Amino acid sequence: MSTRKRGEVWLADLSAARDALPAALRPVVVLQAQALLDAVHPSTLVAPLTTSLVDDAAPLRLRIEASDTLEQDVDVLVDQMRALDNRRLVTGPLTRLTARQQKALDEALRDVLDL
């Protein structure tokens, strides 16, 4: 059983080289289906978050507003999803998307992937 859950935000090492300094530690949201996470698959599908906000960029970006568990507004870079080796997910979960936010992310993913 995985410790990761779909919709959680984790700190991930996104540097090109695993041992490169300084490491590119960035928050990411877990996109992968929970069944695949629970199967202990060696990688996880994620989308990075950014504090460089762009208004009216849906569905390429999804705004997540600051909350009790998120210090400031962020955009999910829906069009920059990627598979990461699980060892690159270094700290988390930092927070978890609400049901409303997860639904909006699901809709953005469907739009970006034309599903």
C-alpha cells in the first residue's frame, strides 16, 4: 500500500540530474489513479505547482487558492504533468486538494488530454 494519495501535494526533486546541486525542489500534486499508487508502481504521475500566477489560463493552469494548509495561491501546471521516480517525492504530504479542487483538476486534465 502506498503512502501517497491522489490529490496530495508533495515536495519533489525535479532537477535534471538526481545529484545536481542546488536541487530543484518544487511542490507537485499527485495525479495518478489511487489503484496504481496502491499497487506500489515505481513512478508517480504528478503536475508541478507554481507561485508565478497567470490569470485566465485554464485548462493549462488551475488556480488553487491559499488556505489553512497552503500559504499562498498557486497554479497547477496541468500541461506540464510528468512521471517521476518515487524516490524523487521527498517530503509530504504538505496538503491535499479539496473535493472541489480535485474535481476542477480532473476537468482540466480531461480538457488538456482531450478525453
